[in-house]
Amino acid sequence: MKLKDTDKLVNASKKLDCFLADSDVLIKEAQALRYRVFAKEMGAKLKTESEGLDYDEVDSYCDHLVVYDNTQNKIVGYTRLLNQNQAQRLGRYYSQDEFNLDKILALPGRFLEIGRTCVDPDYRGGAVLTTLWSALVQYALEGEFNYLLGCASITPGPSGFAVDAVFRNIDAKNIAPVSIQVKPSIPVPNGLRCTRDESGIPPLLKAYLRFGALVCGEPYWDEDFNCMDLFVLLPLDHLKDRYSKHYMRGYQATNEIETAVA
């Protein structure tokens, strides 16, 4: 699926619009937001730091979904979408840099990967993330994808990475069966693990879990981004049956979606 950056996915009369950006100017603005959140706020070590941007070789294959504040004329939310056709051209999903996904990708159906999700610090509190998810739901359903996949990042607290505490806070129904659990290429080192829950479950992971996502095993330790990544898999049947009507209520496309899925 390919939307032009003028094809708004939410009501244009609202303060917030959500659409796919395909102009260099908008994509660079989104990469600047990513830089501010991941490098400045989270302390990620980026090879592109000198440019004040966060980007990598995956970006040129992706669709860039942005939330735009019409009153301030700026991007305030973002997620990167890598669909199955794009991943085939790239040669991998980004998550495969961190996990062996052979069991996951053997499942029948079509996959859509979500990554680099972030919200401007001044806009956190629900509206931007809700707007972003509404458009994401529409993109996924229009593209007839069967699964959303990606990594949910959790930053460390003062004592380290609360791996065990995080899993204690995840309902058993959100833990994937052994048959589709994955192993990280770099587990969180024992010396960096702690038992105290000092960070809590971040909003993005909470959203995944509410939608019925499955946490597929132990996290990956991302030293460059100073976080641990949980691999999550969301069967879209769960989302369609339980949440799509709720999330699409009040958000209607103002232009017909242009489909370009081979």
C-alpha cells in the first residue's frame, strides 16, 4: 500500500492529521523527531548524530506514517512501516537484526513490521498515539495484512533492566506459545538485570497488549539505543474483531486510498 502525503488518513478539520509522508522534507522532519527522542532523550548512539537525524538503510524501503499538528505545523508522532513486499526488496525485516524469526515467518499470511515509533515529549498523553494507531489500523486492514510485528523498547531504571518485573506485569494470555517464541541474538546480560520495576510498562507496549499482542520470548539488549527490545506479534484478526471499529470511529479518510500492493 502506498499513500501520497496529501492523502490524509484522518479528518482534515481536526487539529491532528495522520498520513504517509513521501516528500524528503517531511521524512527528514520525522527523522529529526526520531533523533530528539532516541538520541537526546534516551541516549541512543547514532551514526547519523552529526546530522541531527535518525535514519538507516531501512528507511528508504519503508512507508513513514506521521501525525501532524495543523496548529503548530509540525510532526508530533511517527512510526515506520515495512510491509512484506518492501522487506523482500530489502532482504529482511529490521527485527531480524535482533531475533531469529524463522518460526514467525513460517506462519501463513502477510506481515507488516512497525518500528521507530515515537511521540514528541510535549504531546504525550494519548491523543497522538490514538491518532497514530487509528491510521495504522486502516493501513493494515486496507493492505490485508495478517500480522503486525515489531519490537517494543523498554528503557532501564536506575538499577538496570527489570526483565523479570516486566514479565510479571504481562498477562499470561499475552505470552506467546513456545512454538512461536524467538531468541534474541544478544540477551540482556545478567549484570544489567534487576528485579525492581522502576520504569513500568511503556505506553506503546501497553497498547500492543491491549490489542492482544503476544510477547514472543526474552528481550534483546540494544546497547546502541540503551534499551531492551521485546519482540511482539499481533494477529490482525484480534485487532479487527476487537478494536478496529472503536479505533476507526470518528476517523474517516478524506481521500480514497491508493493501493500499490503487488
